[in-house]
Amino acid sequence: MGQRSPLQSFKLDVTKMFSVADLICSGVVSLQDIGQALAMGQRKVRSLREWGCMANILEGSRSTTELYPYIRRLKETGKWLQVLQLVYYWLCRNNSIIGYIVHGYGGRGKFTVEELNKGLIESYVLSGTSEKNIRKGVNVTLNSLTDSQGLGNLGLIQKAMQGTNWYSVHPQHPDPLVAAYIIYTSWPPNTAKVAIKEIVSGQNTLGRIFFLDEMQVMTILRKLEARGFVKIETVAGLNQIGINPKLPPDDFLDMLINEVKQ
């Protein structure tokens, strides 16, 4: 799992990515065998496999991760929106182009393809990559974020107007249990308290990746506090939260799976 090249040949298709992961989990691991089973070319299989690694459901080319069975059970319970939120969270962490978009333009609310290309070309993010390949990678990534087969149903990144190169960002309140999972997985080690402003605007944190302001983040935190998952301190000049050190992040995925769908 983890960082992989964001310069994929094919856009993300979440359903097909899971199909690749399901086959690998069952022991079908070669590109040829997966391609035959899914009626797709080996280049596409390889690209979907790379997306799976960045989404933290695949560990290389031959095995799935500890997250994969939770995602599979969430799919079976029909919680597709929560599945997409979790996939998106891990892609923000492991896909450098998506991370660049989220952290570079989330606060501005909109951007153009030209701005994004120029920013990436001039930055260190894709150092050593040709301008041509960066532009191709940006196109694939934007399609992955906006297409309904990818992450488009989240509505976080949208084409501002057909026929233009403008894209806009839109806030979304994730499921509270997904929010708790994100807070716990991104919690700094050996740290008792974290400033609320860090939860709002830190690297790959809840507010940052879902484009939420402090008031919106506080709404989520209060819901989590009511369930005993976090403790908010906003007295004597302190604006911070603590977590329950006895709760591992995966507990929130179990809760999410077992929670009755509304």
C-alpha cells in the first residue's frame, strides 16, 4: 500500500478496482489471469491495481491489506457512500496529485486546469516528470475525481461549467464514524491532545480533505464527543481534543458495518 505513481494510464473505476482486489484475495494474482477474468487488458489491470494500492486495499500485486475486508463488508451492507469516503481519504494520503489539489486549492474554492498543471510542473511533487506526462496525469486524476465511476458521487470536486477548464471544490460532512476513523488513523503518535485548528487544516486531516471550516468540523466533533470518542477542551484559551487511547481505528469500521443503515 502507500505512495505509488499518480501518473496512471486509466482513470479510477472504483467498482473494477474492487473486482481486481477480490480476485487477488481469492488467489488470482497474475495480470493475464485477472485480465481474462474481468475481460480487460493487462495495462488497465495494472493501473487499477496501482489505484488499489493507493486506496490502501492492496498490498503490492499479490495480497490485500487489513482494510480490505472491512471495505468488502461495508459494500455488502450497502454503505457505498462511506466506502467512497474511505477510499478518498486514503487517496488523499497516497496520491500526490490528489493531495496537491486538496491542499493547494481547497481554501480557494476553485482552480483551472492550467493553474494545476503549472503548479505541479513548478513544484517538487513530480520532480523529474516531463510536462507532457504531468498534463496526462492531471487529466486522468481530474476524471477520477469527477466521474461517477470514480469519486464523482462524493461531489467534492466538480467541473464548474461545461466547456470550461474551471473546477470547484465543495464541502461534505462525512459519516461521523468515518470522521472518527480519519481522526484516529491520522493522530500523531505519543500525543495526548491535538489543537482543533490542526483537525481543521492540518495535512490530510478531516477538515482539510472534506473542505470543512472550523464550525463544520466542530459540529462533527460534538457528535463524536457525545458518543465518547473524543474529548473537546475549549476553556481557558484551550481549543483542542483528545481521543480514547483504548480504541483502535478499526473499531470505528466495525461500528460502521454493524450500524443500521438509515
